[in-house]
Amino acid sequence: MSNENPLQHRISYKALPKIELHRHLEGSLRVSTMLEIARLYQLDLPYTDIDQFRSLVQVMDGEPFTYQNFLSKFMSLRHFFQSEEVIKRITREAITDAAADNVRYMELRFTPVALSRAQNYPLGKVMDWVIETTRETENNLDIKVNLIASVNRHESVGLAEEVAQLAADRIPQGIIGMDLAGSEADFPGEEFAGVFKEAKQAGLGISIHAGEWGGPESIDLAVNTLSAERIGHGVRVVEDPNLVSQMRELQIPFEVCPTSNYQSGVTEKLESHPLPHMLESGLLVTVNTDDPGISQINLSNEYKLCCESFGLSKNRLKHTILNAVRSAFLSKEEKILLLQSMELELNEKITT
């Protein structure tokens, strides 16, 4: 991996046009918004103590960097989805924050079951609120957003079937994919095979969380049993050379989220993250945030991390950004247009 002069001497990371394929709506809330919601709805949360409050919804220094601690933040976050207005607000703010970071195209994944649970809203209504707000918000910003409906491994197959059908019905409105999330170490997920096969047949792109808290075998299951076209995270692929060869041959894209992988205990040290190894192995790697609100980051931070901590050259960074365009759940024609515009701007911003 090249160790040429740091990229920041030439350009601003924020100035780079970006593609985001792996960002969770429920992990993108602003702390200021959460405090306001907690006060307004008198939630049973310590909103008068900002440090204690933040420790419930963000990963803080001194906490154990484990997947159990990371996932515990979502248990707190589920209290905030109290109304249609709140769900629309957090959607609008997530897209606005991405656009402010110069994200030009984003596939924002959201979990209808999580958003609906606090007030037992119908899943279809929640999905329509997110769709409506997404379309309204992107029209006023320099960003295009499509949506991925996510379901959790620890919940029922029946719920997943309902979400999949509702998502398929909303393909014309911009739901373009399905995702299976949660701890694959505890819930491998093979029972969802039929759901994702049917979702793929209906025209939805399939992204599966794997190779994060589960080993390489979870990636094999995702691709060969769950119909995955992309892998969320997937960094533990490097533990199995045969699987690396298979994924390279299939050109399966990996949605890598470096800071999240460190904070959730996938990599013990940030500087030993497998991303450079994955690139050197010829895997199709993209760089993403996962949960910017929980991790207190944006995509510019992740680009900086890749260049300044992992030693990626400016051209290698550009390669990962264009990988994301090629891996997007877009039509061939849409990809060509986006690739052309991104290449042109990246060539202007990143000089050889």
C-alpha cells in the first residue's frame, strides 16, 4: 500500500464527492435532536445530564469496544421514534447531514420495525413517511437518496416477510433493497433464505450484514444461502483465503465501515483494520459510516482515516469511491451517468 504524502496536504476530505452505501437511519440521529425529543416526550432518559445521556446513545471513550455495547445504543435509540413528526425529522436531518458532507448518492437503510415499535405504527405507514421525507429533502439538496429496508436476525421470519412485501410494493417510490442486520454470531439467519430469495426475485437488491461479529462462514452463508449481492462489513473474510478467492471471483462488494468495526470490537486496534489487506487481495471494497450518530463521525472522517491511518494513496481512495458507484443498486444507465460525473469531479479534486 502506498505511503505517499498525506492526502490532506492537497485537498480537503470534505470537498471530495462521496458515495455512501451503508448508513443506518436509526444510527444517524443528532444528539441535539434526541435531547429535544426526550424533553418534549418526557422520556425516561437522563436528558438533564448530557454526559450520561450521550453514553446511552453514542460510543464514548473508556467504554468496552464490544458488539454488545455497540448494539446497546440501539436499545436506547428505539425510545425516540415517538411520532410521525419525529420519524420525518430524523430522516430529513440524516439526509441533510450527508449532503453537508458532500455525499452525492446515498443508500440509506432503515428498520421499519424499529421505527414503528414505540407507538405500534403500521409498518407501511412508517415506510411511507420515510419515503415521502426522503423525496422532499433530496429535492432541495445536491444529493440523490434511495432506501434499503432492513430487518433483524433476532426477530421473526414473519416480520421479515411483511417488510419484504411492503418494500417490493414500494420499489417505484425508491425502496431499492433489503438488508439483514443484527449479530450473525448469535443469529446466523439461514431461516431467512426464502424471504431474501423472493425479495431478490421481486427486484430488490440484497445486502446482508456478515463477517462482522460472525466469522468467514457467515459471509459464505450470506452469499450462497441468503442471496447476498453485497456484504455489509465482511472484514473477517481475510481469515479464509479460499473465501477471499471466491469473493474476488464473484466480485461481491464489501461495505466496510472502519470506525464502526473498531468500536464494535471487530478489530482490536484501529491501525490493524483489514481494509488494506482486502484491497491488496483484489476484493471490491467500499468505505462507509454505518452509524455516524453513534460513532460521532461522518464519511469525511472515514476517508481521512483510510489515508492517514491505513496508508491508502489518493488514487486508491478514489478507487474505493468509484467502487461504490459500481456497487450501487442502480440501473446500468444510472450507474454510467453517476460514474461519469464522479470521475470527472474526483479527477479535478485528486490530482495525480
